[in-house]
Amino acid sequence: MHDVAIIGAGPAGISVALSLRDRGITALLIDRADAVGSSWRNRYDRLRLNTGRQFSHLPGRPFPKGTPTFPTRDQVVEHLETHVREGAVELRLDTTVQRIDPHDGAWRLRTSTGDIDAHHVVVATGYMHTPHIPDWPGRDGFTGDLSHSSAYRNPAPYVGKQVMVIGSGSSGMEIAHDLTTGGAAKVWMTVRTPPNIMLRGGPAGLPGDVIATPLYHAPPRVADAIARFGRRRFLGDLTEFGLPIPEEGPFSRLARLGLPPSLVDMDVVDAIRDGSIEIVGDVEAFDGDTVSSADGRRIRPDVVICATGYLPGLEDLVGHLGVLAERGMPVAKRGEPAADGLRFLGYLARPSLIGSVAKASKRVAKQIVADLSA
């Protein structure tokens, strides 16, 4: 019987394991992948943190001196690996947790490598767990290459090709820009709901979360007004390029739907302005080699990359426990108990997510240690 089992060896799960270790408790950290930080390892080569390093490190463990303001994918992975190793975290990798059930006053985890029992369980697999591709009419008959953005690494396979990127979130915009600078012959990006766009870096080279984090805690109406002023001031009017300012501001949309704004660098906006990235309407259907869009266009891309988001994928794991809300998200997602001895962490979209999770992990560890002592 383990004191604590943590599912998911990403930033949230590692933060909890380290915070518990700091309090003298060794938790078992479980992940389906063969290494920690798999969600970061498997993303595209040019990926960087959208938030500044000072807001995005593990609890009490800052990035090394000399790390850039926005750490790269590989620097984030190294950060995770280093502190798992130095913290002597107990790992069980290549293990998929299939279901969690109450068992003799504790919890039993049914896994691909056998049952695991624990007094406390923290689920930290994240809200970007299962890639999602909508079932558009005719999708399965598309004669070109279609994949989810989670499979994209770099533009090398797309040199000379015509590529449609579906989705205008942060990943969709960055991948579209990567393709335009990496040799793709043509790049379209589809837009369903005009995105709220914010710059990754703020004035004077400061990370945008210096402003976004306090705005997150302000009334959404006030935060939206400030964000809208900043967009007009720094990005100008993008309506003629297909990206008008949405009526619902970024902080209202984040509070209502849990959808963050598109955080990008100015280079991406410049590529939209100069036509390197062409904005088209939302996808309506596929027909052989053709994609029909909501603005009446029929486009024949060689490749379609679906930057259409992820699902939390928690139904099989805990759907029978009555701890999930709409869209499959946990009812309790700030680390508070969803049931006695069962917690979820890392499911709240917000600025400075890694830093927020690291801070919350200290509170979670304190509460778990108190419960174990009692």
C-alpha cells in the first residue's frame, strides 16, 4: 500500500511528487510513457513556453541562470528530468492507469502492469491529454494527408506542399508560421471563432504573464477592456485579414469555457498581414481532395494539420465516480478533494499555469501529509 499515487509525470504530477518529497513523503509517480514530461517531448521542435521562466518552474526549483525568458521545449524537459532525478522520485513508467476504484477505505488503481493500492491519489494527466479531431463530413475520404497537430514536429516533410492548418489557437498559429518560414508552398489557416490574440512578450521585453496574471484575478469585464486596448495598441486592426477582435474578451472566454487566448510572437501576426498565412473560414466538409469552408471556398491542400485541441480523456478512468463535470473536466480541479483521498491538479487553463500548479502542489502536499498523520 502506497501513501500517495500520482498519475501523470508532467509538470503537475512532478510538482506534487516534489512537494510531498519536501515534506518527507515518497509518492509513486505513474505514467503511460517511457519517460517523464512526454507531453513536452512529443510536441513540435520550435515550441517554447508561452509564459516566462520565473513563473513556470517546479516548486522551489527555478530554471538555471542563463535560461531564456521563454524556455524551449527541450529546456522544459531537462528541467523536469533534472528535478525528478535529484528529488529521487519513485517512478513507474510504461504503465497505463485504466481505472480507479474505492477499495478497503483507500483506492485501487487498475493498471496495465498490475493493481496499485494507495491511500491518496492525485490525477495529473492534464486537460491536453487526448488529441481531438472533429468528425467532419467526408473526412475519412480525404485523399491528402490528414493528421493532428500533436504529430507535427517541424516543416521539413512539408517543403513545397500546400498545407491547411485547421484551428487558430496558439499551436495552430505557431505551426502555420513555422510552415511559412520552413518552405511550404502555401499555408491556409482556418478560423471558426475569431481568436483573442495576445503577444507572448509584453512591453520592454517582459513576458506577457507579468500583465496577464494580475488581469486573470481582476473582474473579467475590466481585464477584457485592458486586453482589448493592448491588442489595438500593439496589433492593430486585423479585420481585413479575417481576424476581427471578438466581442467576448479573452478573460471572459477563459472563465466561461476554459479556453485561453492565442499567445504568439509578432512574427506570426506579420505573416498574417503579409499574406504568408491566408485566413479562411471554418471547415464544413471534405470531398475527395477538396475542403469546403464556411466562407464558400473550395481548397485543395496536399496536407491538413488539425490544431483542433485535446480532450481530458478521464471518462474511463474516473467517469463512474461522479467527479466529472461538463466536457469531461473534473468538478474539483484546483487540487481540493473531489472525493476522500482523490484529487485533480493541472486542469485549470490560466496564465502562468506551471507556476500556479507548483504553488498549488505545496498546498496539496501539506493537506495530504496532514491527512496521513491523522
